[in-house]
Amino acid sequence: MGRVDRAFRQLFPQKHIPVILSSILQAGATLQKISDAEFENMLTIRLCRQLVKIAVFRDGPLDIRPQTGILSSNLDEDKLDGSTDLLVSCGLGHEVYFILEAKRLRVRSPNGRLVAGNNEYVNNGMMRFITGQYAPFMETGSMLGYVFDGETGKARSGIDGYVQKKAKELKLKHPKRLLRSQILPDIPIDVSRHNLRKRSFTIYHIFLAV
């Protein structure tokens, strides 16, 4: 049978995306790491606990789940294509969702060395959308950077520089870098736009100081 025909899929409604992004910023405002060694999974679970208190998730129409398995889009394969950090669904079927993939940025190693995390964010985060591992039938997704030293401006600058170097692999559209998004006026959310096979894809980028 192979891959499922995209014609049977709806797109995740654009009207929900500003609500999701603003809710992440609201819930993330008080999010704090427990230690410099904490991994993103635990931070994401605590973030999700705050998100489900917000009306649109508590009462609907949106549902948000942490660490959700993604079924392979190839029906001949009995496997998962991975586990997302946060998945938002809206009652339009299991293939219609908005994914947020979280990574740690600017982490101090045990010997005191600053680890930027740019490689992990781009190659094991953004690239999962570009290859179709995540959201193969959708046109939007989001990256969430937990900035461990609180320097969100430096984290954004580091990711922007790395993204520009990886522009070809990321299939970036002009101007081939992060841009400030206008999806929520006066709120610092970035966006990157990608030209994938047979579809465009937009990734929103949120950097949270933890």
C-alpha cells in the first residue's frame, strides 16, 4: 500500500497557531531548570503541566501531549518514526497536528565548557521536519529552544548563523536565515521558511530562558 495519499489529509488550521505559540510563551515564563544537567524531556513535561491549565487545552478545542509516538507514514512499515516532544491535535484526525520539537541551548558541561547546542537543534531538530520524519502532510511546525544560561539573544544569533551555513540542507527560502515572525506582533518569535518537495514548510522558533 505504501504511503498514504495526502489528498485525504487536512492541514492543521492556521488560526490555532498564534494561540499555541502565545500559550507556550505564557507557560514558559516561569519555567526553570532544576540543574545544568537536566535534559529537555523533564523541562517539557513541566511545561506541558502548565499548558494543560490554559483554557484552550484544558477545555478544547486543542489537545497537547508530551512525548507522543509518530506512526510511520508508510503503511507497510510496523514502526514509529520517532517520538515528538510536544504534539498538539485539534480533532481532525491523527495525521493533522502541530509539533514542537525541544532542544537545550547554551548548556554548561561538568568541566564548565559552554555547549551552544546549535548542531543538535538544527540537525536533530529542524531536519526532522525537512526530511518528513515529522509532519509529512503538514506545512507548519515549531522548534523550542531551552536557553540554559538565559542569554536568549545569543542563542538566537547562534542558531541563525548555523542555519545560514546549513541553508542548502535545510532547503531554506530567501533570505535563507531566521526572520522575526509577525504572527504575534511585538512578541519575539522567529520563523524559517523551507521549500520542500511539493510543499512549503514554515518552522516557528521560540527561545525560552530557563
